[in-house]
Amino acid sequence: MGTLIQDMKYALRTLLKSPGFVAIAVLTLALGIGANVAIFALVNAVLLQPLPFHEPDRLVRVFDDLNGAGAKDVGISVPELEDLRHRTDVFASKSAPCGL
């Protein structure tokens, strides 16, 4: 135990002699830890947490192709969504993304 205390005192004296190195080391650790926390929070929220729906395995997304423009899987327009809502009973419920 005495050797450990001597080693710690020596390490502390050595670090106090080079404050620039200590500042860079602490800053690097802080940035690394902060980046890891941010990435984990994002991955946890997007990939690891279950979806906030009753039966998320039954969710579907409906796509449409714009043949004239050559675009595929562009989603559907608001009139098409209204048409789905009123004229079909294939889906239990229908909604649009928040942007519509």
C-alpha cells in the first residue's frame, strides 16, 4: 500500500509540472465521453427503445411511384391519403407524417 501512495504522489508531481499536457488530456477525455454519451442517447432513442404504438409489428408505410418523374417510393400525397381514409377499410387506421 505504501508503494501505491508513493506512485500516486510521483504521478501528481509529474502532472503538476506539465499543466498543458494535463489540460489536453482532460479535454480529450471530456470530448470522448461527451461524444459517447450523445451517440448512445441517439442510438438508444432510435434503435433500442420500442416504438410508442400498441402493436408496432403491424405498422406499414405506403409508398407511391411517380412514373412520369422517374421517382420511386416517394410516399403519398394528402389527397391520396384522404382517399385511403374514406374509400378503403384495409387498414385499421391511417395517418400522415407530422410534415403533412
